[in-house]
Amino acid sequence: GTSQFHGPFDRHAGDAMFLLAGVCLRSTGNVQKKASSRWRTIAAIFKKEYATKGCSTLKGMREDPQLYEGKSLQLAEGLLSLKMMDPEKWDKEPGVASLYTQIKSILEADDAVSSKAVIVFDPRKCDTTGLPMTTTTGFRGSKKSSKKQRTVCTHCGEDVQTEHLRCPKCGWVRRDLPSYADITDALVWTFLLEALDITLGGVNGVKLTDMLAIWPEIYPYLPRDKIGDSIFVDQCYMVTHLIYALSQYGTQQLQRDHFLAEWKFMRAELPGMIEWKGGEGHPEVVGEFVDCLVILGATQDDVCVLRGRAYLLDRASLCRHPNDSILTGRLTRSHHTFFTHYHTAWCAAVGFMHHSFVGPGPKPEYRRAWECNAEVSAYWAGERAALARG
């Protein structure tokens, strides 16, 4: 049915605006022209629906913190896209300024960090509480599920039985498997909100630099056969969104030598994502991998860039259905969700895009926070081959 091509505006508008704004600022030519046109259409509805009417959409939600703050996050994405597209005048309209003030007050509340709608853990407390863990059910933040333990040593790649506290081969302490999805959410929201001058939880709240500080505990990145398909995909998204956050979503180019583990992981795993599920592939991850490799300095004739783009073209061709003209040239199937339709289209667009960087990244405060991690990244890049063989 065609309903899957039309998602609820209040659920997807902010995210779609943010993604389109990124394409507008990073591309040239016809892609930029079409993205700008689509963005203006959605932005006009967004302003009419939320800015000119005030924030009535949030009324009645205060009794449900997850719904209340979740809605605030969606509106924050839309506001950030307005700032990205017009940094000087975006908040000069009274309705937009009022909406921003209310969203800022909600997300800077003292209890925002503990809300499951925002992030499910506080990275500043990981020394005592540890990283958020993947559960046996795979449900984020579930308190009813037991932690999913790693069955592979994070140091040498040796298989480790659950009853062993240390790897029998190298003696490394075995750890539980972190929840890559929860880490990605926290990474993305701290970045997005800081770009809006909002600190999650207020003056003493969580910042992106707090997320970067825990990265040594996340390494190494593990192969698909060690952690399973679903968790592996979550890990892929975590890696790409680290690159996106530190490159201001691809507007700045990053120095490859500071992200060697990420560079090697994406190059090593790209062929597997192209052959995902019997050759159907995973266009979202492939598109993001190609995009992030270019952000890290891959050239247009890089073998991974060429192979990823060739796959995306082939995938679009395979998804053409003679009896369904709506899907001609799409990368998705008719049964996919609305989010999958537009997110896959975005991933393909950034995978093909010829970037126009505004300069080098990361921002100074993020660069300082990542400097010590760069050495850890380089270390695990050297261990990658051993892990893959494990």
C-alpha cells in the first residue's frame, strides 16, 4: 500500500529536514537543487505547524516524560536544520524563537539525562556503572533481560566460554557486549543538541566530549561472525555516526590517521555488507560507509568507493518492479517502513555525493577530546587482522 510512502509528519519531519539540510550544504549541482527544494517545502509546513501555532503540540504530554521529551527531540532536529540553512536569521522569527526557548528548557532540565526518551545512560558514570549493555532480547534499556556476554576476547579474538572471567589464551578480562545502539543514540543526540547550544541536562549536563571519553572502552570493533547480524549492524551505525558527529555531519574533512580503526573496519566490512543476506546487500550501511570513507580522505577512484557506488546502482536496478511504477529506481521494497524509504534514499545520496568540505575537522574542543583516542584507534587498527582471523 501507498501508506508506507507517507509517514506521520510530526514523527518524521524534523529528521527529514535535518538530513536534507545536510545534503544541501554538502553537495553541488542538481542534487543540491532538488534537496533544497524538498527542504523548503517541509520547512514551510514545519514553521506553520509548530512555530506559528506555538508549542501546543507538547501540551498534555508532561505526564509522559518519554513522549514529552521524545517529541522535543524531533522538534529540535527541525530547529537545527533551520539553523544550518540560515545561521544568521534562523531564530529571528518570533514563532521559531519561542519554540526554541521551550525545547531548550525541556531538554536542559536536570532529569533529562535519566530519561529513556533521550539517552539511557550517563557516560560520565561509566567508571562505576559500566557501558550500557546489550541484552539477550536485544531491547534497548530493558530491565527484564539479562546482559549479553561477549563470546570473543576483545584483545586476541579467541573464543571465550561464558564461565571464564579471563581469556584462556592471553589472560585479557572478558567484558559484556556494549549496546552499540544506545551508544549511537547518546552520541547523536549530544552532538545535535550542542549544535543548537543545548546541553542535555543543563549546565552540568552530558556533552559530546563525555561520549568521546568512553571510546577506549568500546574498542575493538568486532567482526560480524563474532556478534551476530543485528548487533553487528548496530556497531556499523555507531562507527559511521562517530565520524558524522566529529565531521559536523560531513561538512568537515577528518584526518584519517586519527581514525585508523574506523577506516580499517569500514574497508574490511564493506564487501560483507554488499553481499549481505545472499547478495541483496545493506544499502543504508554501504552508503554510510562510502560517505564516511570519503570524509576520512578516500578519493573518487578509491576501490571501496567505486565498489560501494556500483552496488548502490545495481541495487536500485534490482528494486524496479514492472507492475509498480512508484518503486522504479528505488533502493527499497514496498513493504519497508516510511523511515527506511527516506533514510535509504539519504544514504544512497551521500554515498554518491561529491563533497564540498568547508574545512578540516573536528572542532577544537572535539579534537582535543579525541587526541588520546587516536592512539587507541591506531592500536586496534593493528590488531584488526588478528580479530578477523579469530
